[in-house]
Amino acid sequence: MPVALLLACALILSACGGDGKEQSASTPAATETAEPAQEAGCEKVAKPQPANEAKLPKPTQELKTGKTYVARVLTNCGEFEITLDPKRAPKTGGSFASLVAKRFYDGLTFHRIVAGFVIQGGDPTGDGSGGPGYTVTEAPPEDLTYGKGVVAMAKTSTDPAGASGSQFFVVTGEDAGLPPEYALLGKITKGQDVVDKIGVLEVGPDEAPTQPVVIRQIRITES
């Protein structure tokens, strides 16, 4: 279940492979945010039907240091790219790449948006409680900070630091103010404007966008 952090923030990201809602990052206390951009360039689409928690085998693959891995994320609001970090997060990136290869993310949503904080997606159930059916644990770098454009994995409050399933979040604020407990995935290297656009969409009381933000597909190129 979501847990509040006693920082200058107040929410948590949810998203792992175990039971119960996984947590996100904490949300900055009330600050002025940009006007909602609900109709600014996002194609209106139907909300996908929620699926059950997946039951996939835990992957063993790891990203190879020295190679470049770029994940292209196509949504109904546009496309952005995540460059994965094989040096500092080979296991987390390997798990993500394994899910991408299985087309796990195609048709899922960004189910949580907190303006000036994060956007979060990758849950098959669509409500922050689901995952792939397994958990990978990789300690985040001790000096990791969650600045704008950093992409990391969500976890529950009971999971150890660095635990991850399928849910990921992109930091949209200048500094999310989080401790180094959320597994690093990579950083936005193209399409930050698309992330920013998603990050100010209108949401309901559950932080879910009032109009669906659908991940049409994610594909990874390796070089």
C-alpha cells in the first residue's frame, strides 16, 4: 500500500512483483504547477482493460558494460527515450530488457501522475498493485540522486532498497528528494518534452490521469 514519507514530500511510488501496492517516490509539498495540459497533443484513447498479476520466471540476464541500450517508449502523448545504465544497474536493466522483449509493457499505462514529482507506469493491473510476478534486487548507487529525467523502479515499503518488478517512474521535478532506495534504470535522453507534457495532465483524486496515457510499445536498441 502507498506510504507517506516524512520529507518535504508526501507520497510514494508503487510498483514491484510481490503482493500489495508498490510504492513510488514522495511528492513535494504543495507547490505551484503548470496548468493541466490534458488536450495538448495527447491522442484520446480507450482505457485498457486491467490484467491479472503476471507470473513470469525471474530473468537472469544482465546488461553488458560497454554497450549502449536505448529504450524507445511510444505513448499516445508522444515518444521518449530512456538510455539504460549497464554500468550501475546491470541486473535492473536486464530485467527491464527481458520484459520489453516479451512485449510486457505494450498496452499498459502510466497510472500515476504527480505534477512536479513523477510519472509512473508499467503495472498490468493498472492501479499500482501489480507486477511481473518476481522481484529483482540490486542496490542503487550510494550517491544516486533522483533529479529531473532520472528513471527508476518503484517498490513497496516492505521491500529492501533496490527491489524492483515492472513498475517504473520518471522524475519530472528538479529534485524528487528521495533517499537512494529505488533501483536505478537510466535517464531520459530524448523526448523530455513529452515526459513533461504527461507530467502535467489532469488527474483525479487517486492521482490517475482523467484520460488514459497508454504505452503503445517499448523497444530496445543495442549498440
